[in-house]
Amino acid sequence: MPDTTNAARTDDKFVQGLGLLDSIMIVAGSMIGSGIFIVSADISRQVGSAGWLLVAWLFTGALTLIGALGYGELAAMMPRAGGQYVYLREAYSRSGVFSTAGPCSW
């Protein structure tokens, strides 16, 4: 019979944390899930062919990558809690944040 005492189970702790790969997979999964299964039919009706659909996806993927790199750079420059609110507050002051991002984040 196996020993099930607490002394024998020292490495059974649950680690509460996400690594870089885990975080990337969560974001990629949500983007793919919402983008491919919901939006593709509408876009293909608008552009008319599969080739133009792929061009549109590549273009928007490049824009998304540029935006993500921009947010990464801002996060490295201002490592405080608050995200977009902090970036806009530093750029436009408190009144600028209220008029741009304030109503969106309530």
C-alpha cells in the first residue's frame, strides 16, 4: 500500500503563475477563436475572393503585431499598474484620460 502521509507529498503544490508561452497561447487562442470563426464569413463576402481574404488577414496581423510591440514598449517604459490609463495619463494629463479612455474603462 503506498504511503499517503503529508511528509511524502511535499511536491504536490499548485503553482499559481503563467509563463510567457502560456500567456501567448491564451491571447492567440482568443484571437483565433473570435477572428476565424466569427469574422471570416463577413470579410470574405466583402472582399470577394480567398486571396484577398488572406491579404486582409496578413495586413491586420501585421497591424496587431505593431500595436502589441508598441504596448510592450510602453509597459517597459512605465512599469506601473493601470495599463492604458497610465499611458494616456502621461501623454494627455488627467482630463485627457477622462475624455478618451475614462468612459471606456468604467
